[in-house]
Amino acid sequence: TLRKPISQSSMADWASKNLNMHTQGIFRRRISISNMLSWNGGSIKKPMLITSNRTIKKEACEMFKLVQSYMGDRQTRMDQNHVALVTVTKCWSMQGLRDELYIQLIRQTTDNTCYRSLAWGWELMAISLAFFSPSPKFQSYLEGYIYRHLDSDENIAQRIKELVDLKNKKNSKSRKKRKQNTEDEGLPISTYAKYCYRKLQKVAVTGGKKGLRKPTVEEIMHARNAIVTPSLFGSSLEEIMLRQQDMYPGNKLPWVQTQLSQQVLALGGEQTEGIFRIPGDIDEVNALKLQVDQWRIPSSLSDPNIPASLLKLWYRELEEPVIPQQFYKECISNYENPDAAVAVVQLLPELNRLVLCYLIHFLQIFAQPSNVGRTKMDVNNLAMVMAPNCLRCQSDDPRIIFENTRKEMSFLRMLIVHLDTSFIKGLV
């Protein structure tokens, strides 16, 4: 969970300490903080944030041009997807550029009189959050900025009108300069802000895209589409079931859960040593994730560790864990009592109960002695690798986390050994 968004005054204080104040004119007068953080149609000569890294200094200025290009404020021969790809790849490869990108996007989405440009700026922020998080020290600042836009559509429309009127009074030519000023193009800004807010919470915990393979155009397009069409990963169970209603109206379980589980078995996962413990190649897991999000399972899979790793990721990234938070205390209180542990399962909401029972039934296949001999994954090992994906300790105290980890494992072990899941056979 993220800290409470910092106040306006704290944000101004942060900016005064971290912004690399720019100058203008022949007398090199310093630009005010408010101007530093307002939309700029020109280029910048130095980074927005203080840095001593020469490479970052150079790349930051080039990146500002890319941000302007994506937002339609600068002409470019590249299409939007490739502009986003170049921008995201720079920041993904160079950690020092990440906060710089986010502060540039904050600037270009503040007092921007063109709604389409504004929407594209927010879109680029949403895409970026799919790949990397801001630094911990910048996280609260970005969160505070996003938070202020969660219900800001009327205020934004009014602000644009005020700024346009002001410009028109000063210079009648400004109407020609950015004539699409008040056109409502794209989604409401609050839609982008709400998506970014949730994405920031997740990426702050998960750390973003992993692996050695650089971002791809497909991943950029997928990140953009996820703003309107939520991913099967990181959503709530209810959202996932709602999304699959049109394609699989009769299904009682999430398609992604059943398909990945069946793939693990189809590829001989129950006879594979270290299954669920040995991770699949991260780049291949990422590639499979993209396909699954498009409701496709490729026929070229050969390593059961790939779908097994993605299945664990799906459980881990659920917006709310399979066992909802309000049942957490009951679980860790009954970690040694088989009957009480089974009784907790019966108390869960129907969808959560079915999803959990399907998982336990799946793990019971691997817990059979004939399979354990090959996988070297007995019931204790299975409980150890899967418990963190089903239960989430909310405490920050390392001692409590350590103690509860043992109880979580023991609780899941009780379910694998004692829960009757025979009714789940054949259920999809």
C-alpha cells in the first residue's frame, strides 16, 4: 500500500529542493516553479531534475522532445507507438531517467490548453507505469499529482477555458496556433488518472517489467489497450469474470486460471522436477502473458515452467488475494486445525471459494506420492511456494511477517491434505 498522498505545500517544498531551475532571456532570469511545472511548447536545455550524470543530462533533453512528439506538440516521422517505445526503452534501460520522464509528463499535463495533447500525455504516463516505477523518493510526489486528478474533469475543462480566454486576450493569433484547444478528444482525464493511480500502487510493489529483453511495440500497444480494457492480470476476480462473460458465458471459473493450469499438466508438469519452484524464462513468461491477455494459448509451448510461473504470477497479482483480506486472521489462527481451516473455505464468497478449491485440487495432483518422487515437490514445498500467492500479510513488522509466513504455509498445507475438492472435477 502507498503512503497518503503528500499535500500541495509538501509537493511545492519537494519541487524547490529537487527541480533543476531553468533560466530564460539574455539576463538568464530563473523561471518560477509554477512555470517550470507548466506546459512548455519549446525545448529544454537541461534536465528538469538535478543530476550530475552527463548521459542523463543529454538524454533528458532528447526525451522531452519525444514526450512532445507523443503528445502531438512536436512534429515527428515516427508513429505514436514507436515514439512511446523509444521513450520507454530509454527509461527502462537507464534508471536515472525514470523520475525525469514522470516530472516531464507532470509538466506537460499541467495548464495544457489542448485536450487531445493533455490526454496523450496522461496516456504516455499510463504506458510508462506498465514498465517501471518512479524512485521511492519521487513516488509520493507522483501519487499526489495523480490523486488530484481522480475527479477533476470539470475543473480541467474550466481551467482550459480560462487559459484559452487569457491567451486570446493577450494574443488573438493564439487561436490559430492551437486551434483544437477545447476539443474533447480521448478519454476523460479522470479515467487515465484512476488507471495510473492503481497502476502506480501495483508497480511500486512489483517493480515493473523484468527480464533482459527490451520492451517491444506489442507490449506498448498492450499497455495502451489496458487503460480501456483491463488486463487479466492485476484485476479483481469479479472484473475478470465480467470480461469473459461474452466469450465464455457458462464458465464458473476464470478462463486464465483453468487454461494455464491445464497447460502445466498437458506439458507434463506433474512429472517435472522443481515445478513451481524453478522459474520459467522471464522473457518467455512475459511473451505468454501478452498472448493470454488476448485470450490465446500458443501451441508452441514446451516447458511447463513457463505456464506454471505465469499461473503463480496471476494469483499473486490479483487485486485482492484469492483468500480475501477479511479472512486472513482466521486463516493464520487455524493453521494447525484441519476442520477449522476447511471451515474457513466454506465462509468465502462463492467465486473465491471456487477459485481456491480449483487451485487446491490442482495442487493435490502434484501432492500424490507418485508425482512427488519425480518433482521433488512434496506437500510442504507446494504450500511454501503457493501460500504467498493466496494470502497477503498487511503488517510492516519483519517479525510478524516472518511468523505469519510459517502460519500461511501451514494453513495451505492443511487445505491440500484435508480439503475435499472432488466436486471441482470437470468444472470450468
